[in-house]
Amino acid sequence: MGKPREQRQQEIIEAVLELAAEQGVQRVTTQAIADRVGIAQPTVFRHFKTRDAIFAAAIDFLAMNLFNALETFIVAKGPADERLRQLINVQLGFISRQKGLPRLLFSDRLHLESPALKAAVQKVMRRYMKQLAKLIREGQETACFRPEMDPDQASRYIAALVQGLIMRWSIFDFEFSLEEEGEPLWAFLYSSIRV
């Protein structure tokens, strides 16, 4: 008797992310996924119709878990600047445990070959920036952040800073601690947005 469908799908998603981290997205084949999970290749296709469907499920899985981790800082009470600092640190901690994420985000598969994957990531990014802009507005209302700043523009630049750091981490084969970069990134960012 096989494993429950949800459990097997989760194993496949985790295998995709591990393989992407180790060898890059282009080399992730359904046979490699099957080998990693310890199943036959046709079993992969019983759970996901295509390789891109697996990547899309991985994006959904990562987005759901990331937003669950960040939600505390979005809805919590307390100083907006401290919540934003914690949000960035938690995000970097989350991503540091998901090395396959930057390999997928910065892959040709996502950027050039699969409009559906690209649209899925764009949706996640829009949601993330909307949450950041909301937190920045709160900070402006409580005099934590500069009032003349455009919250939507600021959220895009914050996202770009974080993404740039993640890209550097990936390009340097994860040789430095992403989490340790959180405080220097925050210090740089905070000097730009504080009142």
C-alpha cells in the first residue's frame, strides 16, 4: 500500500527543491526526482502531470510557508520598524533553509521558458510587496518611517535589496550565512527610511 497522496506530493516537492539546490533547475528531471524519493518515474506523473506542475507546487508550498512565517509581523501590534526588521530576518532565515528557492527563482526555466511559473512568482511577489507597503504605511502613521516616502515604491526597493542578497548568496554557492546578513541589511535599510 502506497503513502497518502499528500505525503507523496510533499516528498516530491522536497526532492525538487533539494535537487534544484544541488544541481540547478535545468538538471532536475522526473527520473532524478523519482530516484530521490525512491519511487518509479511513472509514480511522479500520477501526482503531477508535468515537471512544471511540480515546480509550481513547490512555489505554492514555499509561498504558503513563507507567508505563514511572516504573518505574525504583518498583523502584530508594536513598532513598525521593529516588526519590519524581524520580518526581514525571519524571511532570510526561512530562505536559508530552502536553497532550492533561489535556484528556481533565478532560473531560465522561470524567466524565459514557463510563463505559468513566472506568473505564479509574480503573484507571490505582488502579495509580499503589498504586505511590506502596508507595514510601511503603519510606520509612517506612527512616525517610525519618513512621511514623504512612497510606501509602494519603498516596498519594491526593500524586495530588491532582499532579492539581491539572496542572488549573491546563491551565486556564491551558499558559502556565507544568509541569516547573518540580516542585521547589516537592516542597518543600511533603516538609515534610509527612518524619520
